[in-house]
Amino acid sequence: MYNGGKILLGILIFLALATFPFYNNIGKADVEPKPSIDTPAIQKLSEKKCIEPTAFMKAEHMVLLNEWRDLAVRDNNRVYVAGDGKKYTISLQNTCMKCHSNKKEFCDKCHNYAGVSPYCWDCHLAPKEGK
């Protein structure tokens, strides 16, 4: 076999470079973010509860927001009935962002951690954050 040593060396170098991100980051996982829900609107609530349970909102909030978009824009339905039977106005700005007004501390922390770029703010105005 001609140049067998060079081919083998090339394969080893390729494998070392291809697997470098994996073995370089062993044990260096990012700390899971703890989004801040310390906003004036939430502090005023007697019962600090979102429209659906926390576990559902962590895992499925984007599915819920897409469903809301379809209901509001395509079906002209602006009322959402939660799992507990309570009714909410379908509105990102007036329902969600009313309580979760600290976009940088609440939304952006988790989205940056997960490496996702939601398209919410392509249509909606980002909330003005007070200091």
C-alpha cells in the first residue's frame, strides 16, 4: 500500500480534530439558568401561579404560544381556557409580558442557555425594561 503511513496519520489527525469539542468540554457543562421572576407585577399577586403549571410552561411554552398565535390570528379567538378552567386573554404583550416583564432576566437567560432564537420579537415589540 502506497503512503499507508500518511493515510493512517491523516485519519488519526482528522479523528482528533473531529472529536476535540467533545473531549475538550467534558465536565464543563453550563449551569442551568434560574430565570428571575422578581417583577413588581408578580410580587403583587396573592397566588404566584402562571396560566399553566410550571413544568408545562418550561417544556411547552413555545407550543402554547404557537397555539395562541393560531387561535388569535387565524381563528379570531382571543380567549384561552387553562387546564384549571380559568380564562385568559390571548396576548403575549398583555398576558405573558404583564408579569414576565424582565425579558433579559426571564426570557433571554433560558433562550441563550438553550441556544435558541425565538422569533417573537419579529412581530411583537420587546418590553421596555425599567431599572
